[in-house]
Amino acid sequence: MNCLTTKEIYLYLDDKFPGHRDDVEAHISSCAQCSLAVANRRQVLRASKSLPKETAPAGFARQIINFLFPARARLKDVVLALSAGFLSFVFIIFAYLAFTGKSLAGFFLTLSQTLLEAVQTASLVTVKTFKLFAVGFRVVRQLFTLAFHEISRLASFISTEVQILLVTISILGFLTLFYLLRKFVWAGGKA
Amino acid sequence: MNDEKELIRRTLQGEKEAFEMLITKYQNSLLTYISRMTSSREMALDFTQDVFIKTYTNLHTYRPQFKFSTWLFKIASNTMIDYWRKKKLDTFSIDQRHKDDDRPQFQLPDDKISIENKYELFQIRERIEDLLDILPPSHRELFVLRHVNEFSYDEIAEIKNIPVGTVKNRVFQIKELIRKKLEKKL
């Protein structure tokens, strides 16, 4: 038998050599060159197979599952949380009563009086706020009416062409003002 | 194998515990493969998670006539190719035949020293680890699939979607390359 090629050596080491294995082994044991070549490659393969393997951290699979299926609050949990909240509230009230020595009826009377005062105050604030808005609306309406009358009076003295020119200048002025505001104030530019 | 198919069937029916069992079964082998392809453990863990998520979202496309492990590693391999492309690393297809493809493996061996007598197994292993880091990713991948994850040539061919003969030749070449580099370095 001839000496083995490198490909044949790898096939032999993989147990995939097409010929008779006994013949190959007989040749290897009698040929120093092939024996060295096989030993070297076998050693490299052994070292490769013993390369360290990685281990995933504990709970890794659970972490992926939690990512794929985000937890949703169940009705049972919501009811439990609300019950716990209510019971805590009751406990705090009783603790307060025990600490201050007040009766339950007295506590509810004080509570209802406080609530009544709060509602009265809130109503008063609401009414005053509405009155303020009504006054503001009337003032703005009068201002607009006055401006409209004055512009109408002015328009009767000025020709149509000049009116168009004035409107155009106003629009351009407004746009320029808007642009400058955007550039130097909102966009944080330097004036 | 049948257990695995049962787990897949249960996962498709929405049973998350079944998919958790699949993850537990493959997490270490997949993490080992990805760790060899990336530079840090943290990155490998992120990619491993990513591969399992892709596997879950595409599980309805899995065909039971193929092995689940090869299908899973095919997803992992494609994920790695995308990563190398982004990093602009060597991603040439291994079925591209190089003009020297058939040369080294058909020649007679040219061993000059006995690695076995001269060096301990752990020394060779350390050297191989160093060499793996400098191999092009496409070479490293084949070597890891064959010798670390211990896939058969047929399975690697299925994962990489290339002929078995090409896989064998290329793996022989890579092993020979590593052996020659070892001989020089040791």
C-alpha cells in the first residue's frame, strides 16, 4: 500500500476511509512518516474536541420566555391589589381613631364637614374662574369690533391697489417675524 | 427526536413551557458556537437570545423532515453572516472554489516534528484557541461546527446549504491549515 495523502488520513480518522481499515492500519504501523502524520493530526483533533464549552447563565431560558411573552396583570391580581389597598385604608382610619381617641361617628362628621367645605370652595373657585373668562371674552370682542370699524373707515380713504399692497406687506412682515422667532427662539439659535 | 417534535407541536399550540424546554436543551451548544464567532460573552448571549426569538417567530415555517438542531443552527449561521457583513468581515461563500482548493489535501503529509511527543494536550488546545481567533470567520465557523459542536458533514452541509463534498474538502483544508500553523508556532 502507498503512503496516505492528507485527505486519506482525515478520512481514516473520521472512520470514513473507503478501503479496508486493516490494510491502512498495517501500513501506518510499518511506515514512520504516515505514523507521525496520523499521530499529529489525531492530537490536533483531540485538542479541538476538548475546547471549552460555554454554559448559559441560570434563568437564561426563562429570560427569553419572559421577553417573548410579557406578563399581563390577571384579574385575580387586580382584585387582590384593590382589596389590599382598601383594607390598608380601613386599618389607617382605625389606627387614627385609636390614637386620637375619637369615635367613628365623630370622625365621619369631621370628614363630611371637611368634604363639604372643600366642595363649597371648589364651587366658588369655578364660578369666579368662569366670570373672569366671560369678562376677558367681552374685552377681546370689543377690541376686535373697534379694530374692524377703524380698518373699514381707513379702507374707504385708500384705493384698492394700496389696500392690496398693505395686506401683502403685512403678510410678509408676519412671515418674517414667524421665521425669526423659529430660528432664534425655538430652534435655540443666536440672535 | 420524537420528544423534540412533540415540544415543537406544543410550542406552536402556544405552550410557552414547551419552548422553554427547547431553549434549555440547545442554549449551551448554541452559545458555544456563537461565542466562537463573536468577541465577547455578552455579545454572544445577546445573539443567542436573538436566535431563539427568530426561531420562535419562524417556527411555523419549520419542516419536520429536517433535524431541528440543523434548522436552529442555520438561523444562527445566517445571523452571524449578517453580523459579519455589518462588521465588513470576510463572508465569502465556502462553495466558491479557490484555485488551490484540491492541492493540500491530496499531497503526501509533510510533518516535520511530532506534536504528540513534544507538547501537552492543553498547550495545543490553547494554541488552537489563539489560531481560531485569527482565522477568517467563514473558516472558523466550519471548524467550530465540526469539532466543537460535533455536527456531521451532512448536517453542516444542510446548515450551510452547500454540497457535502465541499464541506469535507474545506474542513480538511482548515484542519491542515491549523496543523501547519501549530507546527510553526509550537
